[in-house]
Amino acid sequence: MALAVYEAMKTPAKILIVPELTMRDGRIIRSLADAIALLREHELRPGVDARDEVLHRLERAQSAEERRQAADAFVAWARELDLLLEPPEAARLKA
């Protein structure tokens, strides 16, 4: 799933993730800052997931392409851990 990442300014809170992501815990990820915060709060499980790698990619991304790839890596990580809720429209298509 390629996410669109729109840069309003060079601060993570202003770099938006479209479409926004709804997590199973009810949190909505709207920006790179939201994704970074969730990664920082998530328990590190060495050898189980790529949390640190994804976090560093988000924090260090400089170009629009690096930010897009980092956002895609975040989505892949969240899916692997079953942290994402599926969008309602996707759930309807599966029914």
C-alpha cells in the first residue's frame, strides 16, 4: 500500500499521511509525528519486529521519496503486528 505523504513544512507534525490510519487502540495516525510517537511508545521486542529500523527511517527521512518509503515501512510494520483497523470501505468490499 503506497501512502501519499504530503509535506507542509519540514516538521513531522506537518507531514501528513493520506489516508489517515486508524489503529486498533483507537488512535488515528495523521502525520509522521503521530507514527513516530506510536513507535516510541511501542514495546521493543528484540528479534520480533523492525520497530527501531522503522522509527529511524521516519526520523531521518529527508526527501519526499524517503518520507513515502518510511511511511510505507510504518504501515507494513503495523500490519505485521495487527495494529491497524481496516478502513470500513475495505471491510465492506470483503463481505
